[in-house]
Amino acid sequence: MMQRSNSGTARVSAIWMILVFVLFLGATMMAYSTSGARTKAIELQETAEAATEVANQGRAEALDASRRLSEILGWYDRDNASSRSDVALADSGLSEFKNAFGGMSAAEKTWEESWPQAASSYQQTLNSIRTLEGQVADLRNQVSAANSATSSVTSTKDKAIRELEQQLADAQSNAQGERNDLERQLSAARNQFTSADASWKASQAELAHEKRGRAMDGQAARTRHGALTRTISEQSGLSKEKQGHDGEILATSASLNIAYLNLGAGDRVSRGMRFEVTSGKPGSTAHKGTVEVIDVEADRAVCKIISLMDPYDPIVERDLVSNPLFVPGGERNAIMAGRFSGSWNEAELRTLMGGIGLNVQSKMDKSTAFLIVGDPLYNDPETGEPLEEPMAISELSVYKDAEAAGLTIVSIEDIRRFFVK
């Protein structure tokens, strides 16, 4: 029994030993397996922690980049460290930016695309501003120069005005003095006129009484003088140029400014005819003035004194008168050369010549006494062709022949001076 028990015990011990061994082996294997899993788990944990750290670092960097981008772009909450730019506000700001600069289209969708054009537009605007500033500076300089010139001109003008005002004041003062003198002279002249008018009226009766006698004597003397002059001229062959005077002053009225000539309608005197007056004193040839016929009677003419050389040497009785074309009594011949137009054309001159006893001839002969010279010719007198330069009448052969023959040469200016229409 004991043996069975021992063998049984031995068997049980062996089983337990096997069991223990198996358990030990299982435990060992489990322990080994557990140790590997733990190591792997630790490695995985460490990898996860490393990845987490990398992710956290990337997130931190991303947050920092987002923060810095938001700080550059704007439209974010500055009090919130994790705040990002508001996309809607940024898009709206981009649209306003594009509209503000202009010249951009829908093709520019980002700030990156819009900024270069905006910068270019801004640079162009800046260049324009600089150009305008330069122009403004130039204009300011011009304005400054103009203001300086205006100031100078104004100063000169003010000075000139002051001088003119002073001159005006002086002139007014002098004018007042002259006015007072003229008023005194006018008063004296009125008194003289009253006296002279009375004397003139008294002299009219005397002149009327003596008129017929003087007229008859004068006419007879002129007739004898004309006949004697023609006889001497024909016998001596002297120059045909008119000599001496044509008449004389019968009387004058200084207050009425008129003079009476001893020539009348019978001598072919007409209104508008003018005479040069020279002194009637023996040996004197002083020119005293000019008179113009304003009224004609049978044997005398009333003349207005139109010029006086010396107020202290007035025209007086017995002064002599002359007109280069006037021919008292009888008839003379004349020829015309040159161009006659305007005042006193050729037809009017022929009428005038006939009225004062001058026959106008077609050509010069021995009976010709006068050459009437007109204005220069613009056409050739022989061919009628236009001339490059006006031809003076002195170049014509008729003028030279007239000089050689001793004719009296009277210019159109003399006609206009001695005869008034």
C-alpha cells in the first residue's frame, strides 16, 4: 500500500513537477511575450509622443505663420492670439483696393496679382505728381517774376501818374491864367470890333461913292498894262514866264478878317480863287499871307484872309497879290502834262482854265505861256504799258521843251493851293 502510495505520490510529484515546469515554461514564455509587447508598446508610445510633439510643433508653426499672415493681411482680432484674418473682409478689401486704383479687371483675384498693378499705377501717379510739382514750381517762379515785374510797372505807373497829376495841376493853373488873359483880350477885341464896325460902315458909303471911279481907272490901267506887257514881250523875246503881280489890296478889315481886291468879275476872278500877298512897300518882296475870294463884284472882290505870316505885319492897303495862273484881261495858252485825278481831274482843270482865260492846247507852240504839271505817270506815255517805277513829269520831253522855252511851270499842288472847289 505504501508502495502504491509512494509510486502514486511519485507520479503525482512528477506530474506536479511537469505541471510546474509547464507552468514555469508558460510563465516564462508569457513573461517574455509580455516583455516584448511592453517594449513595443513603449516604442509605439515614444513614437506617438514624438509624432505628437512634431504635430504640436507644426501646429504651433502653422498658428504662428497664420498669426503673422493675419498681422500682415489684417482683418483679425488683435486681442485673440489664435485669431485669423476674416476671409470675407479681406475679399471685400481687395475689391475696394482694385476699385481705388482702377484699371484692374476680374482677372486679378488675389492680392499678389493686384499689388504689382497697384504699385505700377501708384508709381505713375507719383511720377505725375512730381511732374506737376515741377510745373507748379515753374509757375510759381513765373508768378513771382510777373509779380515783381507788375510791382515795378505799378511803381513806374504810380510815379508817372503823380507826375501827370502835377503837370495837370500846373496846366490847369496856367490855363486859368491864360483864360483870364484871353477874356481880357476878348473884351478888348469886342470893343475894337464895335469901333471897327462903325468905321467899316462909315467907309462903305465912301467906298461905294469911289467904286465907280476906281473901277474905271483900274480897268483902263490894266488894259494899258496888259497891252504894254504883251508888246514888250513880243518885241524883246523875253521869257514867257509871268512877272510881277496881278492886283493890289484896296482896303482891309482886321476885325472882320477880310480884304478887298481891285480885281473883279471883269477880270475873270471867281470864288475859291486864292492869291499870295506880298508887301507893297517899294523894294520889299516880303510874303505876308494868303487870301481867298469869297465874293465877286464887277470890279472888285471880297477876300477872306486865310493865313498871315506875321500878326505884327498885317495885310494892308496897297499890298500886292498874285496867282501863278491868273491872267487879268486877254487870253493865254497852256498845255498839260502828267496824270490828273482826285481833286481837280483833267476835265475839271480844263473847265477851270477856260474860266480864268487860259486856253488848253494839245501841243506846245510859240504862243504857249504855261505848262500845267500833274502827278507822276504809271504807264508809258507812248506804249501805254505799265511801268515798274512811276515816271516823273520832269523826264518827259515836253517838260524839257517847256523849260527851254521859258514857260511858266505850274504844278498840280499849286492848282490845289490857289484854287478851291
